[in-house]
Amino acid sequence: MQIVQRATNPWGQDVLLGIDWSLFWIALIAGGVFLILHLALRRRWIGEEKKAAANAPDDPGLPKKIQRHSLASRLFHGVMGISMILLLITGFLPKVGLQFAWLEIHWITGLILTASIVFHIIHATFFQSLKNVWVGLSDLGDMMREMRKAVTGGEPPAKPGKYPAAQKMFHHAATLAGMAAIVTGILMMWRIEQPLWAQDDYKFFGDGGWGWVYVLHGVGGVVLVTLTVAHVYFAILPEKRWMTWSMILGWIDRKDYLRHHDPAKWPVSGGK
Amino acid sequence: MAVINDMIPDFELYQPESLDGALEVLDRHRESAWVLAGGMDTFDWFKDRVKRPEAVVDLGAIPELSGISETDGGIEIGAMTPLTAVVDNELIRERYGILAEAAETVATPQIRNQGTLGGNLVQDTRCWYYRAGWPCYRAGGNICYADTPESMNREHCIFDASRCVAVTPSDTAPALIVLDAEMVIRGRRGERTVAAEDFFVGPAIDITRMTVLQPNEVLQSVRIPDTWAGADFYFEKVRDRNAWDFPLVNVASAMRVEDEVVQDCRLSVGAVSPVPLRMERCEELLRGQTISEDIATRIAELGVIGAKPLRHNGYKVPLMRNLIRRAIRGQAPV
Amino acid sequence: MAKTLVGTDYAPPDLIEKITGRAKYAEDWRAEGMLFAKQLLSPMPHARVRNIDASAALAMEGVEAVLTADDLAEYMGEPGPLDERSLTNHPKYEGEPVLAVAAVTEKIAADAIEKIRVDFEPLPFALDPLDSIAPGGANSLPDGNSIIRRRTDTGMETVVERVEWTAEDLATARGSNGEKGRMPGGVFQDEWTNGDLEKGFADADYIIDEPLFFQSVTHHPMEPRSCMAHWDGDTCHLYPSTQSVAFTLLAGQGTVGVPPQNLIVHAEYTGGGFGSKIVGTSNMAVPVYLAKKTGKPVMHRVTRYEENYIGRARPGFQGWARIGFKNDGRISAFDWAVIQDNGPYGRQSDMGTSGNMVSLTYQPESMRHRGLSIATNTPPRAPQRAPGGVQMSAMVEPLLDRAADHLGIDRLTIRQINIAKNGAKFGEAEGRNVTTAYVAEAWDRLAEMVDWEEAKARSGQMNGSKVTGVGLASSTYTAGSSGFDGLMLITPEGRLEIHTGIGNLGTHSFSDTARVAADLLDVPWEKVDMVWGDTGKGVPHTCVQAGSQTTHAITRATHAAATDMKTKLQELAAQVHGGSASQYVVAGERVYRRGNRAAGLSLAQAAEKAIELGGRYDGTELNEGLSPITLGGAAVLKGRGLLAAAKDNYGRAGDVYSWVVAYAEIELDKETGVIELTDYKAVTDCGTVLNPRSLGGQLHGGAVQGFGCAVGQKWVYDPQWGIPFANRFYTARPATILDVPLAMEWDAVNMPDPNNPVGSKGIGEPPMGAGCASLLCAIQDALGQDTVAYLPLMTDHIINQLEGREQDSEFLAAHT
């Protein structure tokens, strides 16, 4: 199996073209394998979790609904999610044999995604606490404990603040892959006709440089395929749905708050 | 690997005597198979070692693919029928003269003897960057060499570019579109038919192919209904020299005119887009009109709206406009 | 006067072989154990080879050898940095051969090429001379952008220099802010002035100042330059595609490193050359040294694609003309400046010749010529049919029409006013003169043939969307050299065997020139045997088959040898029958005493007598002054009959030039830009007509080549990669038979040039310029007077002009 596609350029030089599209299937399979493994391991702790959920503590002193995501965050997440799905569909389906006019949808969606991420960066920087997503050493320890618990059934990690370590890690992995795809995608727009600037296929790089741009775009894309599979999987897992609903409704139930979060790390400041 | 031209590499040659036999081989080899008709497009690719199929399926010995026959509602032309036979066929000349006329402008007399109608329709684009074997989008690469600020794109498209700016080179395609022809496609799972105008695929949808033909399918024949038999036809091809040249722009029209009023019409333009264009908006405007210089000019002007010329092909816009005008009112001003 | 062979149509002696396909061109040769060669071409326009790894190729079954530039250096010595060799480690254009493989089949050789790894280091490259001379422009060669020849204490040397113009000069030359380019200042290398140019312009009533463009054009002869070679001990047998047989032998040391005494050239048939195969071809060393390396015969078949690269091309011109006309149409001043797109090797003479052609054709009262040759990373250039002359005619003739229309003068008249006559002076300091120039007579005849008044009336007539355009043009070029040898034999069978060392490239001149001898000796053509195309069979020193030299030069040499033969026949007859030689006449296949046919010898008897006597009659003793190659040729024939060999010592009062004047009529569709050439007529002054049918072929064939040059042939380069696309017949678009009228007419003034014993001059060169320029004039006539002076005038240019659109390429940009 090849990882990258290569070609001979007009000067007879061997150059990179991009990733081999079979990586899409690998990414999809990787997502599927993770999903199956997780489902298999989940059987070991899901009963306990359900029990814990039934006996969850409560604190009537706290508001019934604890706000977890602002409207702006939810809108961003929605736009980003739809964009991402559209980008993956338009990016990969034609490569695996389903032909349709994908290019315009792809780059326009890409720009929407870019705009939403710019918004998100500004919003998160100036209106939210970056600390919430900061991955510290304790997060890494929590991650390890979480994984150990999943595999061997050990002690669970301590309750997190607003975001569990795994969610933070996912965010950063998606950020890395997404930024690679976005930055390279914007560069690639010099190689297509669009209304924003004049097409110039030779701008910025030589053959070799452009090859890397396409490789990074492809790698970002296939990583996002795996991450999306995982993300969608967790979103529909029953025990995670409180989080899914929070991304739609904006709030979580007080019980979920107390069960999944450490109020000391994420003190409640608002609610209904 | 060093590049060398002008030497055909090895391949397995199949010369089936039945279409089923050919389809069986094609199905077996799929993407690594190549369909050989007259060879006029094929051997260029092979000689330069740009296309290197494992299996070549020569359709030359399959009788059912050749010949022109009258059907209930028109005629059917086997895809392997030589262009010269199309040009010389009495029935075609009498009822579908535009096809004979278009076929007669293809290449040279020698090439028309060897080249087939099917080959003329499914041939690959002549973009010289692509045919030189450069790794462009159409060849699976990540660039259109013909669409950079300095590219030599005099022959390329002014409509429907989508990463690739190559044009359809066929002369018979616009004629068949105005004749409302159907392409009969055979695969192992049977026969399917596609309207001539839907037979061609632009790069927005599939950048590596020119037609809807799948790797395990063969164009079997072209069926022409009698809808436009004996209509008023116009075909013109503008090229750089009178032989062995592809169109800079070609145009075809069919009209039914009564009392000088256009009752119905079809119009198609080639070599301005990756696919032969059916000019439906022009047709719509033309129906019910009395042909005049003014009408022809106005409709022709509308026909080129939206054209986006490249660095070196701005001339195609007025050329296309003038050819549409002539397709409506004839060669001479009225 | 008895009908002579000279001036009569005939079937040339190669006709049957050609039409039956038995004629052997270079790639038809086969030899026992013959290998085939294929070449690896440079993929880059300018590069250095850092490393070659051919191990995988050499390990293949059937691969016998790989030949590199280093191997050639071992065999032929190190080349100079600017020398072109068959193979190179420093390719200077995309497509330049780097190495060659010999294998038992061509297919194996090609497969082997694909397995070779060559590490190329890309170097800066230049495709357009004007871009290269711009401040900071790329150089095409490591040390500059122009190849110059200069005199040193020890002789001539070739060096490279960097030429750069100022931005201001370039802006003037190219034009700016919507203004057309004008005659620039700038640096030029050639420069001369005749008369008082300033006064000439001051005297002028109308001045034209125009930029001009003429594209580079590949020669594209029908037969590519394939070549076979094998060695027999130290003797190399070479089977090239060449225009000249004797000179390919003579040039062997330089081209393939084999001296004439070790070389035998076999080349009976050549499918055209147009100046690209004058002494053989640049690739001949490939089969020669692969054969040496393998000890087997090697065939190198050259494809059309390769021919495009190594097959030579005419240099393009970026030029400017500033011409002052008096009210009566007389040219009082002609300022001519051209930049020549020279390609990467040897400096071409086109630009210098173009100045001479201006001077000769229009006889301006004053003129200045300036030329600059800029090397580019495009295929090597070579003379092509009227080098410099075609460019000049095509670029200037339309300007004459503009002046005529502006001044209200008839377009024929303006040409007749500015005309060369017998003995006309021309060139730098008007230091040269032509022998004859019956141009006025040619114009008169043409005007009569086309009914010029009627033709003029058709100009501008509309037929639907088509407008009629008519054009006149003249073209001239060199038409003969002198000083070569003739060699012939009368055999004991009574046949006249004429040996020639010129090539047979389809013009029939190899046998046309021999008919002079048959006439002089009164031998029927059926009794003449031509021996040509094989230096092993005895050839005399004959001219290169180029520059239209042959007809003039070889009729002279043949005449000299035939005269020698006649003298010897008379002497032999006198020896047998008594009396003085002058009492004997040669006629009716006999030499006999005047008035007594019985007192003489048949040719067969004379041959036997010569063998019997030996000495100066059978070739044992030869005349003084013969070239070594003739001596070698005569040695082959010695003792076979009555041998005559003589050098052309006839005098000559000037340079020999031929002329063609032509008329083209077109219909131009104003909606599509399509041009249909509806009529073409040409009249020539080429001295006495030798072979009318063949002359017609030259006049029309050359014109068709000119038509392609005018409206069809265009190099197109991708500027980013320096790679051309017009590299086969389809993309190069020479004119085809369907692009010309079925019936084209011609005539000749048929006035003998007194500098030739039969009055003949050559004719190969000028028909192309006349065809090209007359078509351009007709297009200009149809389009109106603002036509750009640009070649090729292709459909896009014409449509843009008709529509008043800006052209899609910058006017003086090369290869776009």
C-alpha cells in the first residue's frame, strides 16, 4: 500500500502529489476499529456507570440547569460540524468513486469553516476562559487513568473541570488536523478559479512545496475522518448524550454537573 | 525513471469477435484495460508511453459494432463505423446532412478512413499539457498547467472550467446533440442509453473522464431519431488549417422553420467548454422568432454571456458569438 | 535550333525507385546483426548532468551499449564549451540528447532508457531574446546570452557575452502605454550604414516606423534525420540523411571525427532538408560510435518528435523597420534592426543576410542595418530556405503596400520603382553586386498573368461575409557558387556515366545539372547513367546542396568536365583517323571528322581506345587543379573508359541571385477570421530554365512552405518550464495540400545569366519568401492597413484584429 502519490513533473523530477486515497479507507477503518474496541470495553464498566447515574448526588442549592455552552459556542459548533461533514463528503466521496460537482461546495464550505473558526478563536480568547481547554500535566495523568480504567478497570480519574481530559485532547487533535487542512486549503485556492483572488498555480511554492501542501491537506482530512467517526460515536452513546444535548440546548442537568464535574474546578456562575 | 517518447510499450492485445467477449475482457481488467477503435487517439497515448494499459481490446473484429441501418424511427450507426462511411452514406446525407458535414471536417481523409464515429465521440481532450503526460488534475495530479497566468491556452475553454480548462475536441458531437441522438452503451449488465448531450462529462463532476462511459463499458452505437430528419441544418468548424486540425470552435444547428418563423430548433457549440454545449437558452429565445440579422445577433450575444476567457483565448468569445449568429441565419448576413 | 535536354521536362532517373518504394532512405538500410539506438533527451531547457546511472539498463537482456557525451569525448576529443555534439552533459534546450542506448530492438532500447537515472541540475533559462536582454533577464548560457565570433591574434574565437538593454530602450522597442513599439536605440552587434540616412529621412514624404515579428520555424523535412553506421576495420560506412554527399564526406572529421579517407557515405535518397542537413546531421555520431563500441551496425531512427528538437529551425526575428518614402514611392531611407533568436549554438547569419536582402531588393537611397543575435534555450538554428531572406520579405513587403496606399501609388508600381537591375549593388558599402536581375521583366509577366488591373478591382469585394484580398510580393536569394569539379566517364558500352557528389533531396538537381553534359556531348538521355549518393563509387568535389548553389555551380562544373570530355573525344578521333582534333565534331553518339560521319569513333570505341591508351584518357593522369576528393573519385573510375574530370574555372562578374515575384488572392471571412487562398501565381527570374516541371515544383512547393509560415506554423513554449508543444506535424501545423488552391500557375522570364555556360541560376530559396509575403500582403489587403506585421497571422490574431480586441499575447513576445 502506498501512503503518498508521486508523479514525474515536466522536468522529469519525481515529486509528491498528495496522499494516497486509500488512506481514507484506513482512516475510516481506524475509526471503526476504535468504535468496536470501545464498545467491547464499555461492557465492562457501563453497568457500574448506570448504577452510579441512578445514585447520583444532588444539590438543590444549585440551579436546575447549569449552562455549559453559550449560544455563540453552540452556533459555532453547529456551523463547524456541518461544515466539517460537508467538507469530508465533498472531499472524499469523489475520490472513492461517487462523482458529483463537489469543488465549489468544498471551497465555499471551507471558507465558512475558516470564518467560524476565526470567530471561535476570537470568542474563546476574549470571551471564554482558555484555561478550560488547557491540557496540563494533571490532564495527562487523568487521560492515563481513564485509559487504564477502560482497559483494566482500575480507579477512575478525578472529576474534571468544565471539560474532561479526553475531550480536551480531542479538541486539540481536531484543531491540529483542522488547521492543517484549513491553511493548506486556503493555499490550494490559488490553484482553482474563485472570486477572491487571481488563480496562480505557481505562487508560493515549487512542485515539491505544493506536494507537501496537498499531503498536509490530505493528512488533515483523513485524521478528521477518524476523529469525526469517534466524535459522532460518542455523541450518540447513551451515557454521553447529556453532553450532546448540552451542545444543542446549552445547559446540563444539575445532577450531571455534580456527577461528571468537580465544582471546585468548574464553579457554577450561572443557571436557571 | 527517464521519459522516452515514440515507442509503444508492451500490452496484451485482445481482438474479440463479439461484443460480449470484449465486455468480458474489459470487466476483467477494468481500469487497466483500454478500448481500441480506430486508434487515432490511442496510438498517440501509447507511443508517448503516457497511457500504459495492460490489456488493449481491439473492437475492430466485432461485426455488430459497425454499419449504418435504418430503424423504425430513424437510423442507428455502429460506433465502429468509419467516419468516411458516415460521410458517404446516402441516408445520412439525405436526412441528417449535418452529421455527414461534421464528420467530413474531421482531421484528414486518411484519418477519416481509419477513425470511427465512436472514436470521434469518446476521444480524449487534446490539451497539450495533458497529452504531454504532465501530471495535471486530469491526469490525477494537483495542478492545471494550462490555467496559470502564463499558460499557453489558446485552444482551451471559455465556459465551465473547473480546475481543468481542456475542451471537447469532437466535431460530430455537436451535430449529434442537435439531432437529439442517443448513445447506446453496453456493459456486462446490459444496455443503457444516454442522450447525446448527457453523454459528455465535465471536470466539475469527473475530471479524469470525458464521457459517462465506465471502464467496463463500450459505446455500441448512436441512434438518431427522425425528429430532426430533413430539418434546416448548419454546421461550421473554424480551425487553423483545412486538414488535420481540431476545432477552435464548431457550431451545429437544426431548425424547423415555417413561414419564416422558427417553430423549433436545437443549437450546440463545441470546443468552448469541456463538453459540447447545448445552447438551450438561445434555442428558447429563437423559437417563435422570424430570422433576421438582428435576432441572430441578439441571440448570439446572449449565447456568450458568462464566458470566462483565459490568458490566450479571448478571441473565442467573438468567434463563438459569430458562429452562433451564422448557425441561426446562415453563413452570409441576411 | 535543335531541341536541347536543358529546358525540357523529363523523368528523372530516380523516379521508378521512388514510386515503387524501392528507393532506400536512411532508415531503410539493414545489415546483419544490426542494433537499434534510442536517445535519452534532456527534460529541462538548461541543465547540467551531475550523474548518470545506467546500470539497470545495461543489465537488461538485449542491451548492448550506452553511449554518453563522455564516450564521445574519448572518441572525438573534448568539445569546446560552445560546440554542439550529438550528446551532451550540458543540455541547452529541452529535448537535447544526453545519451543513447543500443539494443537488439528499438523497444528494448526504449525500455532501457526508462531504467536510466540521470541526475540533472536545472540552470536558468531564456526563451525570448527580449526578455533575456532586459535588465536582470535570464542568461541562456552560463556566461551570457550571445555567442559572438571575434578575431584574435591567433585567428577567430567564439565567445559568449552578456547583452543587456536599458529599460528605456526596451520600452521603445516593445511599445508602452498603448503605443506600438518603435525603432529602438539599444546595443547591436552588426551595424553598417550606406548613404546619408538622416538626409534620406529628411527627404522622405512619408515615414513608416513599425515593430515586426517573425517566429522561429522548424525545418520539418518529410524524412527525419535517421542514420545508420557500421565499421569495416578503420573504414566507417555512414548512411545518413543528407543534402550533400561529397561535403558530408569532407565534413566527416568535424561531424563524426572520421577523416574523409576513412569514411564512405551512402545517401542516394533524402526526403528534404531545407538547409537542416547540409553536411549531414548533428546526430550522426550516435550510430557511428555505438557501432564502434559494439562492433555491430547501428541504426538510429529519428522520430518526428525528436526531429522537432534536433532537426534545426529558422531563427525568429524581433525587428523594427523605419522606412522613408518619397512621394513617387522611392525609398529614400531604410533603417532596419533585428534581434535574432539564435538558439543555443552556432551564431546564425540570418540577421546579417536580412540587411543585405533589404539593400538588394529595394535598392534604398540610404540605409542602416543593425543586428543582434541572442542565444535562447530553444532548439538549434540552421539556415532554412532563404535564411534571412524569407524573414525580410515577409516583414517588409506588407509595409510597401501601406506606403503605396498612403501615397496613392499602385502597389505594383511602388515595387517597380524600388527594384534591382542587372549588376545591382548591395550590402555593406554596396560592396557587392549581382550578375543579373530580370525583376522588372518578372513583374511585367506577373502583371500580365494575373491581369493586375482586374485583380485590383477585386480587392475589397464582399461575398457574403468574405472579403477578397490581393497581395504582391517579391523575394530574392543567392543562386549559385562556383569553382567545383565535374567527373564523368564514357564506358565501352557507349554510355555516358555522370558522377555527382551533390545530394538527392527531391529537387532533381542532381540529374538536371547532368543534362548539360548530355547536350554538349549530344548523347541521348537514355544513354546517360547517373551515379550519385555513394562516395565509394567515385564522386567529384561538388558544392553543398544548399543556398540554391547547385544548379548554377554544378552546371558549370559539369560543363567544364563535358568540355574536357569533348576535347578528349576529339583528340582520340584525331589519333585514330588523323588530322587535328579541332576538325572533329561530337554529335549523334559519335566523334567524327566534320562532313564525314564515317571517319570517326563511336562513343564505345572511344572508350575502348581510352582504356587502351591510358594516361590522361582513362583517368590515370588527371587535369591540374582538381580537388583531392575528385582525385579520389577518379581513382575509383580509372581504367573503366574515357574519363573526364575538370574544375570549373569559368569567370563570374558578381554574385548570382534569383528572384520570384508572386501574387496571392484570398477570401477572408470577416466573422470567423478564416482565410482561403483562392489563387497563387509566381514568376521567376532564375536564368535559363533547366527542368520546367521541377521548377514549377520548386516555385509552388516553396510557396506552400511560405504559406504555412505566414499563417500556420508557430512554436508555443510554456514559459514556466521552457518546454515546447508544437513538436509534431499536427501541432506544428505546416500547410497541407488542402490549404492551397488546386491549380497554381507559374512562369519564368527564362533570361540566361551570362555567368553560366547555359545561363542557369538556382531557384530553391526565393519561392518561400514570395509565397509567405504575398499571402501576408493579401491578408493585410483584406483586413485593412492596420494589420499587425506579425507572423504567423493565425485565426486568433485575425479575429482579434477584426473585432478591435487587444491581442492575447504581447506583440513582440516570442513563442506565445
